[in-house]
Amino acid sequence: MLAQVKGIVVRKGLNKVYVATGPVVLEICVPQALLAKLPDEGHHLTLYVTLRLRGEVLELYGFEDWESKELFEKLISVSSLGPRLALNILGVFSPARFAEVVAQNDLESLSKVPGIGPRRAEKLCVELRAKLGFKPGRTSTLYSEALTALLNLGFAEKEARLALEKVFKEGEDLAEIIKKALKELSGTL
């Protein structure tokens, strides 16, 4: 499997860069934000890459650092998130900023990514927190109080935690968090 490409920039296109590595020129899809940072034609370039089979075509995706490459690979492992949308996410957020957005359930920021609306942002936040290992708020006092309130109302811990992970925002009013969680538990959110 390919992990890194070093070569000379031959041409830049829309979300693509063409890199000569010896007698071969590779077409590499890159995030739009990275395209602007790449050197001009004729200059040396190093990209961290991942190779994917899409239909019957092999596509090469390139990134400026290992963290971006690893995040891309995690993103495309989510069933509802393809390579193009993953590139859009990396075009808007650095891996560290994206981790913050997901951990904080910041739907407004995630909705700024082309191809992600408010409903899809909410769904992706839930899926990505699980995939990326985020458990936002589980150690905070506010989260614990909200969880205790839901448990005292008779909800199972697993149900209560799932509802809280969808609606919890640190710093929000406890009553508002519980109200949102109850709506989520009743399926009307």
C-alpha cells in the first residue's frame, strides 16, 4: 500500500494535483484548502497518501500530514461518509479542530462543510464520536447530573447515555439538557 509520495508538481487542477515520480505522473485528490498551500509547478512536493478502490477505479488521496491522512481513513470508514465528503471536512477543519467540533457536538460548525446540513451534522456527530472514541462530557459534573436525573426518572443507563450523547453541550442549562434528552428518548427530537 502507498503511504507517501515524493515528486515534482506537474499541474494543479480542481481538488487534484498531478505529481511526477520518475516516469509516472500520479493524479492525487486533495482537500481544497491544501491545494492553495501546494508549491507551484516544477517544485518538489511530499504528500501522505491513501489509495482507495472506488467502483472499478483506483483513486489516490493526498494530505499534508499523517494526522490528516489518518483522520481521512477514519472518516471514510463511517458508512454514510464517502471520500469526497471526507475531503470537504478536511478542507474546512484541521484534525485537531475537527476533534473539538465532534467532541463538543458543534453542529453549527459541522454544518459549514459543503454537503453537510443540520440533520446530517447531528447524525455524523453521533457516529463520529463513537468512531473517533469521543465521549463528550462523561467526566463533567453537568453530564453526571443530567444522567442521574434521567436515571431517577426510570430510564435505563444505556438509553440515557445515548440520548445525552446526542444532545449534551457543556455549559448549557441543566434543565434544557434534560428537556432535550427527554425529547430524544421519546423520539420527537
